[in-house]
Amino acid sequence: MDRIEQFSTIAPDIGNIFRYISTVTAVPLLVALIYREWEMVLPMASVPVTLFLLGSLLAQVPRQEREAPLSAALMAVALIWLVCALVSALPFTFGLGVPYLDGVFEAMSGWTDTGMTMMRSVEDLPRTLLFWRVADAVARRHRGRRLHHRDGLADRVDPVPPLPVGRAL
């Protein structure tokens, strides 16, 4: 099976995932409205709109009725992470005027929960972008714990090992 056929087996699923993520990424628009940060409404709206349009386009790809090989599944995961970071950079570029590559760094930092930033002063960012940076990390931690308990791993493995406080390493 060549790469195009492999992609066609997973493209509709990737499209549905992008459409789902687009609804979640629309939440910061409420923050922009609550704090009356009107200049952030359009930059923040660019993310859910772009993801929804891209997802709708991918959902229209004719599906090959074959089981996707592991390499196609890995490609899907990598593609979703990359596209989400590339699209999530738009509010930083359009809203703050930072270079796109710095925006991609900020977005990837948010999606991967590293907490690193290229911004000189995080406190000076609009509240909408502060929410944008924090909300995904909180949601990801909640999803991880929920999946951890759902799969029955809570009794066997602790997802976040306790820090050795007060004892020698």
C-alpha cells in the first residue's frame, strides 16, 4: 500500500479529530468577550475556523476500506500534533504581531505543556492568550487522569509519581 492509499484510510478520521478540536479551541473566544479584548476576537477565531475547514476538507477524502497499518496511525498522530501547533500559532502572530516561528514555538509549548516561552513578559499578554496557553494544559491533564482511571490503571500505576520530599534521593 503506497503512502497516498495509507493517508486515504486515515484522512477522514483526522478530519473528524480536527473538527472536534476546533470546537474546543473556540472556548477562548468567550474569554475575549468577557474581558472585552476585542482585538483578540479575530486572531482567536482564526484557529477554530481553520481547523474546522481543514477537518471538513479531510473528512471528504474517500476512505479506503482497509485497515490502516501502524505507520499510518503514527503518521496521523504526528500530523495532528504538527498541524495543531502550526494553526495555534495564528493568535500569537495576528494578535501580538510576533514572528510566525515564535508563535509556533509558543503554540507547541502549549500543546506539549513544556511551559517554555519566547515572550519577554508573560504578565503583559492579553488575558485571552494567557487562557489560551493554560487551558490546553489543564484539559490535557484532566483527560490523561480520566483515561488513566478509565483503563483501570489507577490501582496499578501512578501517572505522576510523588516527589521525594524530605528524603534523600
